[in-house]
Amino acid sequence: MMKKYIAIDVGLKRIGLAYCAHKGIVTPLPAVLRKNRNQAANDVKKVLLEWEADALVVGIPLGGSSEAEMKRRIEHFMKLIDFSGDIYFQDEAGSSLEAENMIKGEMKYIRDGRIDSISAMIILQRYIQSVRAG
């Protein structure tokens, strides 16, 4: 049976989310708008329960000066979510820029979380490809 994955792109203002359960078809979900850490963690927890996620793929910036700080913040946030399934980390380098380029010209650049969730979708696609490549 295929695992149900949720990808998460943790940002300071919005948290992008994407879902995959069928043969690598990844769908962006509505982003969580972050008012504070606890509210954001609770909202993400609700999504994980609603979509019955088995595994969480977390985008993390690898390399660069902020890697350690971002990893620490993301790990703290993951503890607040208190997810019991498998958690995998995937390099998110360039995913936001890639997401912006994908929807350029299709919509005005509204900061409503669509870019964040497309970024999460890209992170999940990368993870699935890396697992397949084995």
C-alpha cells in the first residue's frame, strides 16, 4: 500500500502544504497562514489528521549560512505538531523561486500561500523522485 505523504514548507508567515497518495501525483493544499507558532502547529496537525498522512516530508534549506538556525526552528515546530508518523527532510533549495516561475503570468502575485503550497509540492516531488532513484 502506498504511503500518504504531506509535504510542508515552513515559512515565517505562511506554511505551504502538499499531498500525495497515488503514484507520485502531488497536489498543493491550501497554505496555513501563520499568526503564531501554536496556532500554526494546530492548523497543520488538523491537515495531517484530515488527510490521514502516514509520512511528513519537511523542506529544509541545506547549505548556506542559515541552515543550522532554520533546522533548529523547523525541528522545534515539528515537536509542536507532535506527528507520530515518519518524518523525512528534503532539501528545499530554490523551490520557492521554481514555484514563482511556474505560475508567472497566470495570476497576480498574491501572498495568499499559493506559492508556498506549490513550493511544498515541488519539495514532495523531489523527495518522491529521490526515493524512486533509490
